[in-house]
Amino acid sequence: MRFTGTFFLCLLSLCASAQPVTPRFETLGVDDGLSQSSVYAILQDRAGYMWFGTADGLNRYDGAEVRAFRCPDRLDRAGSSNYVRGEISEDEEGDLWYANETGVYRFDRRAETLRAEVTFPYQRFLNTIFYNVGRYKGLLWLVNFQHGIFAYNSATRALRHYPLPSHLPRQDAPNNNGVLMPNGDILFCINTHNGYVRFRAADHRYVHERKGTLMGAVYPGRQKAFISSRGGFYRYDSVTRSTDWVACSVGGQPVTNIVHISEDPFGRLWVTTTGSGLLLYQQKKWQVFRHDKTRQRSLSIDLLRTTYVDRQYNLWIGTDGGGVCRLDLKPPRFKLFPQNEGDHPTLQDYFTKCFYEDRRGRIWFGSHNNGFSIYDPAGGLLRTWSYDPARPEGLPGNIVGAIEEDGEGGVWIGHSMGFSRFDEATGLFRNLRPPAAKNLSRLNIYVYGMRLLRDGRLLAATQSGPCTIRKEQARYVVRSYHAAALGSLTTSVLESTPGSIWYTCPLVGLYQARVTGDSFAVQAKYFPGVDLRCLHLDGQDPRYLWIGTSNGLIRFDTATHDYRLYGTAQGLANGYVYGILEDAQHNFWLSTNGGLSYFDRQRGTFTNYTAADGLQSNEFNTNAWHRGRSGTFYFGGIKGFNWFHPAQFKARRQAFPPQVDIALVMVNEKRLPLNPGTPGAGVELGFRENTLAFRFAALDFTRPLANKLQYRLEGWDPDWVSTTNRTVRYANLPPGRYRLRVRALNPDGQASPFKELAFVIAAPFWKRPWFYGLASLLLLGSVVLATRAVSQRNLRRRLALVEQQRALEAERNRISRDMHDEIGAGLTHIALLSELLQAQQKPEPDMRRDVATISSAARRLVRNMGEIIWTLHPQNDSLENLLAYMREQVQEYFEPFDIDLSIRFPNPVPVIRLSNEERRNLFLVVKEALHNALKHSGATRISLEASIAGSELRFVVSDNGKGLREKVRTGANGLRNMEKRMLDIGGAFALQTGAAGTRLSFVLALKGAVRNA
């Protein structure tokens, strides 16, 4: 493989050196983003970017845009100079270095910043210039023609000086260069009249050589160095340390203003000058390229500075005031006639109509205004034959639309006045005029094309229909077929099988006809109303016809009459197809109104080429297409014609693959720094850092705007995406692992290696495995706790239900007990009294007393029944109702007695809920206390108070009576009953008695919150 590649490059070099350079320069200037129009240094870095050093900073070019980098603005000298001189060097990390009289500067590739790494003392190096001459053994080597050599170690930031020996003369020319040779020697000139100096980096010694020889500056070459001098330059061999002289003269005048010399991969030398343009030296001949304001793609200016050849074999020329120019050094895709519009002043224009390649490899081409010409590409000679009224034996018409060789080796010219058989040796024409159609003037019988039939006749497409030319004995006869039924204007003809012809009539149709002798019979007509331009019989399967139309390319099956249309939707450059040529692999080249299109019939894809690829223009012409006997393809248009061999075109495509880079990564609209050369080393992002934008660089500068990109974000994009857009954006990517893969494809279809960037968008903590585990445990714990809580709640409900049932049972028992104790006892008492009243015969007074007793018991029974019913009623469960009921019963109870009764209840009464038992017991203890005070105290004043303090409800019954005697207290059941009733409801009972009276307190702790009414 290595031998094959070397052999191919050698062959390519030989081909290139044999071909003239097409002087078509592309210019990149300040209007395109360049920071300054003067370019002094050029470099292509390992990633493939182009770098231009100006007096106003570094400029990076990726084929689509220029980005300028400058040092931060400062008022002191440190870091204040953006002047790039000499060379630009790239270190192992991908950082760039350059030097000038103020210091050594470094471009940090990761941070994309330019800064001063070393600052030189201003006074010491005043008016002297430092040049960066390259990197050797990890050191950056600098040359100063007043002070000598400097070596800078970027790792230790140490600058070491190797001063010039005192015996060496100092530099007297400010514009100079130094060259670092592969063996570590540094060459530079110290005086324009005193040879050059060689600094040996191995032992740090200076050697003065070629003393007394006039030498100006040293420039690097591929294998040798070049040392300029007046009227030429020396080539220096670093191995033998010998020099040989090359004289440089243009127009007989020696060139004395050489600025830079470089060598391209084809062995050609390029010399820049100050004012004399760009010089090319090949095969011991000089060629000059200069600015020409009449030519659109000439040099932008003749003041030139430096040159550089990139990896795709483009020559970059740095100018002084004209930006940077680019020249494609590769053998041209398409050979071009003319090279420049003014190359052939005898031709009025270059509007090409037809072609013919003769046995000597010369190109015959017909034009619209200049007759026809024969061009010899080997020698560049051109001869033209056009209409001359003074020569009746000459060419009768200037519009030449067809050139074809007959079976006897003669050449026929089809023109606007018919046909002419041309004898090149004598320069004479034998003219034939076909009979004109009735509706056409005999002064204009235009011929569009000719084909040689298998029987030796010529079949022609003319403005008045198809016709044939045949030889009868010693004369030629034209037979025309222009009946109205057959149509008139014919643009293309061909023979598919002997005697079976096809021809196109625009907007009329495709005709199939049979020609036998002088008979002509139309057999079928297809595609009526379609603007048909050309025909081609498929070389792989003759049953197919390929038809060029103004709406695209048609593949027509002549057996089934099925067809398929290929247009711009399928990738065709333009729908107007003028010509079709088929290569050895049975793929097609099409001329259109949008350039040339290559159709790969296996893949069904188109590759398009335009004027930017060296075409005469994007517009071509009808019938201006031809396949020569050498296999060369010819296509003509409005500004000349192109020719190429498909096999050589493919070989050229395989030699120069592009490069690609992920130039920029934006995360949430902020730039993400990447390590140069290793962007695929996994980037970890947070879960909120999920909006990413990428900028790609397709680094092939031959035709940068035609480069394409293919990319895919694995983990998101379902398939590959092809685009010419340099940026892509992904918003709100979900967490996960992703890998971005991208490659560039140049206009020749060559693909770069893939560039990759892997990154991970971390999941939020609630989506991580540990969180899932923790959440599962928490969920399980929650389920357990919830189950336990539900169980406990159910248990509490059951317990509450049991308690409720117990309370209900207790309440029932209490009611039953009350009913039994009070109602039952009262009823029994009444019953017994009634029975005694009936059984005993008592006097009337006694009977009345017993009846009164029965009545009193009945009233007491009714009262007790009312109390029980009031206690059971749910609407009476508030303190307010209890107090109201107490007030009513107490006042009613004390009304018959002459006692001073005082009742003091809170107003308003807070909202307090009391249970049945609480209401019942509180009422009964208060009632019992009041009853005892009324019955036993002998008091004249009794008071009842109710108060609320915090969460306590307090009742106080007091009197001014005689108090309780001890024996009465100990034997009193009422006091014990009151105490027991308060204890049953969780309350407290207190007694205070003395000579001044008695005070009973009943305290109940409230369970619920106290709310004001």
C-alpha cells in the first residue's frame, strides 16, 4: 500500500509538472473576517485548521469562517503586540507559538486565548526583530540577527541565550528569516554581503559559511533550504552543505525583490516578491502571476509576503494589503479552455456549440459566432475558420452546431447554412444545402447534431427535421425528412439498431422511426409536450434510452415504455439537462444549467460540480458534449469548454481526503473547553446541563463551501444526518450515555476519519440506582408503616367501638340504675303508700297527709324523669345549656324559700362540649350541694358560681350557715356521693366549712379546646 501511494504521488507529480497551472486565485480578506489584510505567517495545524499571522493577531480559518485572536489590551508593553513574524509553531499539546521583538507568545488551544509567555526587555531589543524558526527537541528556537539564538523551554519556562560571537558581523537588513533544518542546524544570514551562518544546535556552535557571498535571507524548503540573493537564489543541501544557484529573471530582467521561496509537493518552486507578483519555477522555466484588474480571479495584489502548501495541496499566499490568496495546485478536475478570457483575442467569444476529437488528440469545436476552431492542448495552438464573404469556397455560416467524421475519414461541419465537408490540408469546404422546409428561410438551415450510421450515412438533426447525407458515386446527396407529420426542429438523433433511429423534437415528442434507403417511416411517438434536448443509448442495456429534458433526466424503457424521472429532488444540480455521457463503469456525466452532475446509477446519487471547481461556467449548451476516441469527455458552454478523462478524475478524488473537527461545544449556551486531539475522552455533565450545541469544521479548503458533513448522536439520532450546515443543536436531552460521531466529505466524495465525542448526562438523584434502592426501601418501610398504621387505626376503631359499646353499656346501666334507683324507687314508694291508703282505714287528716306524700313523691319522680331526659338529649351537650338548665332548676327549687340566692355564671359562655355523664354528674353534685345547704346549713344566703380558668371548669357552692359538724360529715352519704360522682368523670371535690359557713368546690378538667362563643 505504501509503494502504491508513493507511486501514485510520483505519477501525480509528473502529471502536475506537465500541466500548466490554472491561475484562478481565491481571496480571503478583511471582509471575510480576517483581522488585517497583511499576512506574514501561515500554518496548517495538526487538526487541519489554517492559521494566518498578521500585524493584528492570529486568525483561524475553518473553511466557513475566520476567527481572530488577540492579546488582552494593556497599557504597558507586556502582551501589547499582536504582530506575528517569521513562523508559527505548534507544540505537542496543540498550542501555537510565535515571537516578535516584544516577546514570545502562546495560543492556548484549550482556553482559546492568546497571551505573552515571555516578555523581552524593551531597551535591550529595541529595533531588533525576533523570528520563530521552529521547534526542535522540545524547544522553541528563536533567531535575532543582532543578538543570536534563543531556546525557550515551555515546560520550565526557561529562556536560554546563545549570543553571536564577537567576530561575526551583525545583520544590516531588517527583513530576514531563519530556517531550522531537520538535523537541528539553524541557518540565517547576518549580513547581505557576507554569506550565511549555521548554528549547530547539538553543540551550540556558530559556523560562518560562504563568506563574501551576496546573500539576503533564508527560507525553508521540503528537502532543501533556499537562500535569496540578487537576481536569484541558492539551494542549500543540509546533508552535503552544498549550494547550487538558480537564476530568477522575468522578461530578461533579474528579480531583486524576492521575499519568500517555497517548494510544493510536485517539485515546483514558488517565489513571492514585493511588487513583481508570484513567480513559478518548473522545468527550468519561469512563469509570472500578477494582479490583473480585468480578471476576476487574479492575485489580489502584487505585494506578497509568504507562501504555504496545505495537506490538500493548496498554495496559500500571504500578501501585504490584499489578504491571503489560495491556489489549487492539484491537477485540475477539469481542463479549461480558455484559461483566461483574453487568451485568444481572435475569437469574439467562447460560446461553444459542438466538439470533435481527431486522431491526433486535437479538439475541434464549433462556436456561435466564430465558425469552428482546432485547438491543440499539447502545444496550445489554435486555428479558426469562420465565414468570409470574400471567399465563396470558405465556410458558409458562422454558427457551427455539429462536427462529425464520415466513413472515409472526412470531417463534416454542420452549420447555420447546411453542411460542409472540410479538407484541412487545402482549407477548402465542399458545401451542401438541404431542401428547406416550407416555413423556414433558405438562408438559415441550422444543424444541431450529426451521427454516423452503420451503413455509412450521416444522420443529422436540423432545424427543419432529421436528414441523411450519403455518397452517390462522386457526389454527396442530402435527403431531408421534414413533413409536417414528422415535426420540424430536431435537437438530437441516434441509431439504436441498424435502420432504427430515434430523434427528439422539443415540445413535440420523442420519435421512433425506420430508415431503409430513402424511405422514412415513423413507428411511434412518446412524451408529447416535453422539452426534449438530447438522447443517449445505454451502453450496459441497449433497451434503455436516457433522455435529457428541461425537467430532468428520463430513463426510458423502449420495450415496456415505462420511464423514470431524475430531477433536482434526487440531487441533480439543475433540471435542464443539455448532454449525457457514459463512462466505463456505466455511470453518467450530465451538463446542465447548474454545472456538471455525476450520476452514480448503482447508488442513485448525484455529485455536482460548478464554476468553483474550474468549469467554464455553470451554464452549458445543447449538443455541446462529446466523447472522444481517447475516452476524454468534452462539455461546452457559454464561456468556453472543459475536458477530462473520467478514470483520471476518479484517481484524483482518491488522493486527498479531508479532515474534520468538533470545533465548538456549547452546554446550556456556555462554551465547554475540550482537550485538543482528545475530545472523545468522556465528558460528564449534570442532569440540568442537557442542552448542547456543536460546531463542526470540514477542513478541506479546495472547495470549502461544498464540503458536506455526516453526523449522528448515538443514543438519540435514529440514523445518520447529512448536511452542509456547520452547527447542530440538541435541546433537553434525557439523562444517559451519548456518543457524537461526525465526518466530513469533500466535493469528490472522499470522507474523513470519524471524530467522536462521548459524554454522559448524569441522571438526577431521584433517577439513580442508589435512589431507586433507597426509594424501594422507603417505599417498603412506608408500606409497612402504613400497614401498621392502618392496622392500629383499625384496632383503635375496634377499641373505640368497644369503648363506645362499653360506654353505651355503662350509660345504659347508669340510666337503668337511675331509673331503678330513682324512678323505680319512687314508683314503689307511691305504690306502697297507695296500697296502705286503701288497706288502712285512717282518719281524714291522716289520709290527706298520705295523699300529700304520694303527690310529693310523684312530683319528685317527674322532676327526676325530666333531669334524666334532659341529660340524654344530644342538643344539651354544651356547657351553656348545662348552666341555663341549672339556673332554671335552681331558681325554681329555691323560689318557695326565703333565701338570698346568688347565681354567677360567665357571660358569654365559651363553647365547651360535655358528655352525658359529665353533665349528669355536675348537675347532680351541684343539686346535692344546694339541697344540703338549704336543708342543713340554716343559712340566709347561698351562692352558686361557675368559672373557667385555663382548661378547668369550676363550680363553687357556698353559704353563710352554721357549718357542718364532724359527726355529721363522717356519716353523711351525700358528701361521699358527690365526691364519687366527681371522681367518676375525672374531676375533684373540695370542702371548706367553719363557723362562717360552708364552701364546696367541684373542678372538672376539660378535654377539648375552649372556644369563645
